[in-house]
Amino acid sequence: MALNQLLFVGGARLGFLIRPIMQRAVVLRAKLGDSNKPYGDWSTCNDLMQWLISALFDKPTETTGVTPPPVASLTADQRDFLLFALHNGYWYNFNFKRRLADCGLPSTQKTLAEYLGVPAPPERTNPQKRAKR
């Protein structure tokens, strides 16, 4: 709830929150590694990622046939977030992919890598599914 309330901060002030929250996501993701940490840890990390999508990208009013914004128009924060997301295993989370698509962004690792003009990383798997086996 606290993250959602931060979205109500004015645009100029919101910019000051992006980097610290992105750094928190980086630290938490590094802590999680590929191990089977408790779901609550993954949930917190996913909440940070969802918040960053909401803070960094506008949801288009029309979602059918939406093309992503030109890569050249991305801010440094937007590009850094997309590169971090691309390489850090959030793709198993349905809401994450849907949220990217809702913002008119590519919603698979392969298409996001193509969009950003970088090599696609190996596909990641859901650590929670591995833990249940």
C-alpha cells in the first residue's frame, strides 16, 4: 500500500524516488538469486517491479494494436529499468508481463531484447515452481 501511495506524489518529486526504489529492487533481486527463498521475498520484489512500471510508464488509453514508444524517446530511468527487468527473471510473473503489455511495451524477453537492441538472455524459470517439485 505504501508503494501505491507514492504514485500520488507529484511528477517532479516522483522522479527522485525512481532510482532509490530501483536500487532496492536490484539489491533484493541479488539477494534472492536463483534460490528458493520464501514467497514473501519474491512478492516484495515483484511489488517493487510493478510499482516501477506504474511510475515510469503511462498506460495507453487504447491497448489494441499499441506500438511501443521509440527506444530513442525512453528516459535513462525507463531504459535502465527495462534492461534490469530483461536480465533478472520476472517473466514467470503473469502480472508483470501483462503490466508491460498494458503500457504498450514488449512483454516477452525476446521481444523486449529486440526492442532495446540487445541480445536476449537465456529464459528464466519460476523459482517457486522449482521449489514445489
